[in-house]
Amino acid sequence: MKATVQYVPGKSAFHRLDPRSKIVFMLLVTFAILIVQNLWVAVAVLLTLVLFWGLARLPFSVVADLGKAMLGIVVFLFVVQALLYPGKTALIQPVIPRFVPFIGGRGQVTLEGVLFALLLSLRLLAMVVVLPLVSMTTPVHILTLGLVRLGLPYRLAYTVTTALNLIPILQIEAGVIRDAQRLRAFQVFEKGGFLDKLKAYPPLVTPLIIGAMRRAQLMAIAMDSRAFGASGNRTYIQDIRMRAGDWLFIGFSILYAGAIVAMRFLVR
Amino acid sequence: MRQHKGQQEPYIVFDDVSYRYPGSGHAVKKHPYVLKHVSLTIHRGEFVAVLGENGAGKSTFCQALNGVVPHSRGGRMRGRVIVGGQDTQQATVAEMAQQVGIVLEDPEAQLFTTSVLSEVAFGPENLGVDPGEILRRARWALEVVRLTGYEDHPPTALSGGQKQRLAIAAALTMHPQVLVLDEATSQLDPLGTLEVFSVVRELNEQYKMTIVMATNKGEEVAEFCDRVLVLHKGELIAQGTPREVFADTELLQRVTIRAPQVSQLALYLAEREVPADKKRPADEKHPLAAGCSLSAGCSLSALPITLDEARRGIVQLMRGAD
Amino acid sequence: MNEVFQRTATAVAIEIEDLEYGYQPHGVMALGGVSFAIRRGEFVGIVGHNGAGKTTLLKTVVGLLLPTSGRVTVGGVDTRQTTVADLTTWVGFVSQNPDQQLFAQTVVEEIAFGPRNLGLSEEEIRERVAMGIAMTGLEEFRHEFPPALAKGDRARVVIASVLAMQPEIIILDEPTTGQDYRGSRQIMQIARRLHEEGRTVLVVTHDMALVAEYAERAIVLCRGQVLLDGTTATVFSQPEVLRRTHVMPPQITQLAQTLPPELGLPTDALTVEQLGQAVVERVGQRRTDVFYPRTDVFYPRVPLKCRDEGRDV
């Protein structure tokens, strides 16, 4: 998986927004997505987010990669919801014989189930697209500052945004470890079946975690040695400022989220 | 070449320091106390090397200088470490950070921002220093380490030597009096090592900064350091000038530290009693250098530790023999 | 395994022909036309500045990277026509960071990891593990958790694990970085023993004293190309060329090179022993009652007599 949600330098309008307005946008939209019940609204939301993505001039390949990464969960969702959703329009008749306890008589795939699964998948995809919209258009330290100016204590804000930095590091590290395993004739990732691959993760996880722990410990020493968290009045050489465009964007976000929520109650 | 700096006031004092890390893991059970009854003094402006095998306590020693040991690492410390009048156990790590800067071995682990400028600003920002002042300090620090012009570069794009110089600059913006380097050049290539050493030497000579350097590289120690501390299994078992330490063959046998090759040559020759001319009068200077080149008994000034000294010594030896 | 590897047939262990490699399709080439051949049984040091392409080169030899153009042949087989797994029985790779190569719960399991992946019988696996442990002196650590060991011991575990695959060629990428003197020596002794057994050994390092002492041949890379390739003595006799790739001869060689030639001492001395021996022969008389330590002992063991006063030091 090559998807990386790290900062991509750029000059789009989205890049130039204050991090606070982007964070507010993200929170509002995420909340709204959680409320969506209508399939068409979900499609509309996803499409507008993709539109934003284009406006921010971010590469669409990342959307595709994110989609691929979600594929496993989506399939799982489909199977579960399609089978268990109490729908009326049966597409496939009961699969599990009645005499089986608890789940006997179930297993019919209904149209409603399939549609519900689709809705959930679209919502999931939308949520997964919103965060990168912010993280890929905002340098990490600006994002941290945005959270601080919104009221989060510095150490907490730092912890949250550092997690973003960690993902690509762990990906690279995992790649290195996988190569090291190949050099001991370990071929499961290339040739093994699904179950074999699953069993192959533990040997990969140990060096990854140990490496991460060692690195974290060194980082902590380095950070403490530079007085991390020392002052309640931390200063910043690069400050942020809300401009007219930011307020407009926030206003727009409220309207947008509001519309999505309204749809919930107006459209059935 | 190097002034005797022992006459300066004591700046760093270890007073019977013992330390054990927290936890009961395998490594800790085997050797609980990583530092044992260490007592020593480092004077202001000295350039001190800390030698010893892996596991001897060099890193712990380095981290004890700015309070990371014991504050950040936990564990139990006995005795006191005083730096510039401050007891490290009474002060916070943040307070000590303004006295002591530290550079770690792994260039990647200590750089965590997205630009050189924000990296060097990180420390003073944490202290709440005025942004204008921070920029002034940053400009100075980058100039000292010769990274002016790299302000917008991402740290990951720098070479190993540049990364470590950046780490030094990031420590310098805290305006420390002491710079600690914990094996800071062990992962660098020869050029990177040279870059780092020349910066550190300048800090020591021009800015009178006290330098404490944990290292394995005998040749660098010989060239730059005023004094050497030798740690072994947590104890300070020897200290002296590089010449004294590298001439102590019993010590070298016990601790397997790497003396400069030219010193190894002198020891090799001395062992074979070259020249073996017993007719020479007793006070004739040993030809390898002025004075007897070995041991605590003789005048110690003589073991060659640099290329120049060795060259002079060999030439004198060979010409004297003909 | 792969019958294509005719172990006895080829005299050339590794052949690199006009190898080019670029990490990005249109970016700067990490390797721009490298050619050399390493015969079986050679001990070669590979040196050069950071970014010169040393690690990239090693990765093409083990098959992790395939050439952008040119050819890499290992044991007579083109790396493009085989797999990384098949190559592991021919060439073993110990990377810079041992922590990234430890996967198991105990040292024994770690060493067994490779042979198990090769599909060997339990009996054979046990033999290989015993051999690996014996080779690297890890008896006391059999059941330890590898990441909990000291740095030098972790490195030896990785070496043992690679040796258990019984490769003809061993590649060590910066084996002594971050190790103390004792650890470095231990690792290089193992490398020397492997070489004495007839294996081909490649070491990438920044430590020129080690190259001078252990390797017979040095390949010097500079900006993705071979700058020098020859015996260590020949290579280190060209300090001005080496400077281009930020490499300097070991201190003892630098000393030998700057001594006045009329002294009659070898200007290409590679080790302390070599130069010392020459001085002794020119000047001193060998004493027959003193034990002269072998070259891989660290320091004089005999109490040194202060010549002036005759007492032990």
C-alpha cells in the first residue's frame, strides 16, 4: 500500500487556508457523514469531497489507494450487512438451513441489505477521504499550532499530529523488514495463501514494534533534552492567522454539514 | 598545542554517583547498576572524551549530564551530579537543557520536524523564547555549524554529517555551556565525522564551550581531546590525558579501547625493546619520543598519539640507529 | 534447491557487467555503469562516500533490486532469472541494522528461520543451528530473546542466522558501525574464519583500518561508479584519488607514506604489525625470550620492562 497521507506542498486555495478552518471543516463533515442515512446523499457527499480533492490539486491516485486499502473492510461489511440486515426484498433465499440454532433461517440476501452495505461503504470512504484532505494540505507543525490555537494543550496536539508522521515511517520500516525476511528465503508474502500470510504477520510485527519502541525512546530523550513541554507559554516562529477566506470557508462548512443533517430528516 | 585547562574552575562534578535503570528485564538483572560510585570533575572549557566498551555506561553518563538520567529514564540515582552549580536532580530536564545540549548517535531519531529552521527553533520555542530572539539564535547556530542557506530543507534530505551538524545547531539555540556528544559520529562516513569534529572544535576553542564526547575512535580522541575518562562496567577506572591513557597497556588490555594506530605502533616497538642497545646510558632519551614512552613510572609525555609525533619519532629512531 | 547453481563449476562468484540502477525512472542514477568480477574465495572491501551506491550495489547482488540496465550474475546465474529466495543459498546478506533482521523468540529459532524456509528436515535444521552457534560463539545465548541481547551479540545472531543458509558468499554491510572495539574484532574474526574456509567475503565499511587488515582487495565507489579496484595496498597508495570519495588510508598507512623513503620502510604498510616488523628488522634485534603476540591480539600481553631502570611496568 503506497497511500501516504503526508503533507504535499502546494499552492491551492485549500493549502492556504488556516488550519483551524480546515480542522473545523473536517470535524463538521465527519459528524455529518455519521448521520447520513440516504444513499443518494452519501453519493453526493463523496462526490463533493472528491471535488475538493481536485480543488486542492491532490493526486487522485491516493484516493484509489485509500479505496483499495479499505477493500477488505468493505467486502466484510457487504457480507455481514447483506446477510443480516432485516430487509424485505429477498434476492437470494435463506442460505442457512432452519435447524441450525440461532442463525437458522437466516442468510437471505436482501436488496435492502445490499443497499445498506453500499451506504455504509460510501460513508466509510468519505470519512477516510476527509482526513487526508487536511493532512495533505497542511504541514504538521501548522496543524499542531492550529489545534493549540483551538484550545488543545500543546503536548496533546503534538501527540495527535505526530501519529500522522509515523504512518509512512512504519510503512518503510515494514518494507525493510519484509526484505530482510525474503533474504532468509521467506516467500510467504509472494507465494503463500491468505491464511499463510496471516500467520506470517507475527514475525514481522516483533521487529517492527521493537524498532518503533527503540526509536520512540530515543526521540523522547531528544525531545526532553530540548525542553519539550517545559513552558505553558510556548512560542512559535511561524504563526497562523484567520482571514476572510477562512471565515467564509467555516461558514460554508456549517451550511454544508447542516444541509447533510437536514437531509436526514427531510428525505427518507 | 592545547592549553592546560585544569586550572579553570570545576564546571561538572560527579559526586559518588551510582545509577540503576528501572525495571527487571534480563539486561537489568544481570548488571543492575549501570554507573557505580563515579566521582570526577570536568573543568570549564575542557574537551573530554569518554571511552569504554559498549555497555560500560557511556550513554548513561552522557544522559546524566542533562538530567535525562534520572528524570526521563526513571530508575534510582545515588550521589549528585552538579553542572554549572545546578544539581541535576533538583532541576528539571528543561532547566538543565539550557545548560547542557546533547547530540545522540542516531541522526534520524533526534530530528523530527519538517525543516531545518523549525528544527533549530524547536528548543527555544518550548522555552517560550520570543520569536525574534529565536530567529536570531537560529541564524547564529546555523552559521556556526555551516548550514546557513539550508533553512527550508527537510532534515531527511540532508547527508549524515549535515544531520548531525543540524542536531548540534538545534542544541546550540538553547545557549548551552556544555555540549555532550553521545557517539555522534559512529554512523557517519569519514567526511561527516570530520565535519562534525571541526564544528565541535570551533565551539570549544572559539566559544569556550565545555565538550563531553563519548566515542570509540582513538585517533579523534588523540587529536582533539584534553582529557580522557575511561568507563568500565559502570566504574571510572582511569582518567588522564590521551597520551597517559593510551600508554597504559594494562588498561588497554583490560578494557579493549581503540588507541590510535600510531600509538599501537609505538607500543609494538616498545614491547620488542627497539632499539635493544643496552649500551645506551640510562638517561638517554628513548628514541621513539622524548622520554620513556610507556608506563606510569616514566615521564609520560612521550607516547606518540598523532601522525606528526609518530613521524618525528620514527625518523629519530631510524636515524639514531644508523 | 535450484539445480542451476553448479557450485563447483564457476570460479567467478559475482560478476557485475555495466550495471546501472536508478531508484526513479528519470532521476539520478544510483549506479551508473559498474563493472567488476569477484572470484570465489576473495575477501573484498567496498568503500566510498555515503550515497556512492554501496548499499544499492549490494541489493542488486542479492536480488532485492534488479538492474535498470546491465547484468548481475551470481554463481553463474543472472539475478533476473532467479528469485531472492533461491539466491539465499548462494549469497548471504547481513545488513547494517541487525535489529531489522531478528524475527524469532529465541536465538535458536532465529538461526533456524532460514533453513526452515528452505524446507530442510528437522535433523538438518538442528545441524545448521549447531553450526551457526559454534561459528559465532553464541552457546550461552541459545534461549535468549534476540532483541534483548547486547549490540555485538545481536549482530552475531544475525550472522549465525545467515550462515545457517550455508551461502558461498557472505556480504556484511557496515558490520562494525556502532560496535565497540571488542565487538568489531569479534565480527571481523568470524569474517576471517569464513574466508579461511574458502568462502567469498564482501564487507562494506567506513573503517579503513579494517579493510587494510582483513581484505585483500578493495573496490572504491564514487558517485555510482568504480573509482579504484585493486589490492588494498595498491588502492591505499593513491590517497589523492581516494580523497575524491572522502576516503583516507588508515593512519598507519598514512604514516608509512609520509616517512622519508631513505629510511627503507615500506610505504604501503597496511597494518601496525607490518610497519612495526619492518622497523624492528631495520633497527632492533629480536629477543628470543619474549612472546610475540599474534596479529589479532589487541595489545602487548607481556609486561613491558622499562629499559632504563629494568623494572616491570
